[in-house]
Amino acid sequence: MKVVRPDPALLWPAYTLFPLAGLLVLFFAAAGRDPALTAIGIGLLAFNGAIVVNHLYFTSLAIHGDELVYRSWMGLQEQRVPIGSIQRVDAKRYAGAHGGVSAPHLLARGRSSTVRVNTKPYRLADMAALIGQLRAANPRLEVDDFWERVASGEDVSKEVAPTARSRF
């Protein structure tokens, strides 16, 4: 199976909007001739660049051998769950910044471990192919309604479900 990687077109805020903060800091640093502020601006741009490179080249979701493996943070973070032990694939939504709505997470729940992937930077068609591979390898796999519709080819990209708001 091909490795599922984040889509560069869906990462556009990371390489268009977020560097504006670093550039703004650099602008004021150059205007005031402040070396400390210049270092902070360059650091912000470098940190943003590391995040984009991490997503594009070092973040992957794939089936390796008999396990579903999610790797991130330059390979330092790794979550794995054996395909035979996956009991359910859920679409869990967590509280988000914009009105309590977030992208669905893919939760592959096994008997002893769980793989949790934020699917916002991924193409849903790639996730549908992955779910098809998981079903082929594990026919007892339960899939929730959201991923069932994604796997059947329905367009769920415009669907928005609010999460519960905090009382505080």
C-alpha cells in the first residue's frame, strides 16, 4: 500500500499565513536595528519551516507489515496498532478554535493501543483507500458512520458538526 502523506495544498496556512508573524517581527527588527528581535524573527521563520518540512516529508500513515503505523515529528513520534487487533475506526472531533469545530481525527482503536491522526491535512480519498485496505485485512473491523460514508465515496468535506462547548 502507498504511504498516506499530508496534502501540500491543504497545508497552505502553514507556509503562507503563519510566516507573516516572523516577517512582521523581522520588519520591526530591521526598522529598529534590534539584533535580539532579528534573532527572534529568524527563529520564528525557521520553526515554521521545520513544521512544514516535517508535515511534507516526515509525517506518514501507512500499513507496514501487519500494523497500522503513524509517524510524525521527524520520525520521533510513532504510534502503531496491529491490524488484527483493530476493533473500531472512529471519527472523533475535538474542541477547535473556530466555533468549536475541528477536523475529524481517525482513531483506530485496538485492544491495547490506539492510533490517532488529525485528518485535516490529508485528502479524504487517501483515507478511504486506507480504510479499504484495513477492511480487506481485518473483516471484523467496525467503522463509524463518517468513515463509512468517506469509504463509499460520499462528499463529506462540507459537513460540520459542532463539538460540545466548555462551561468555563
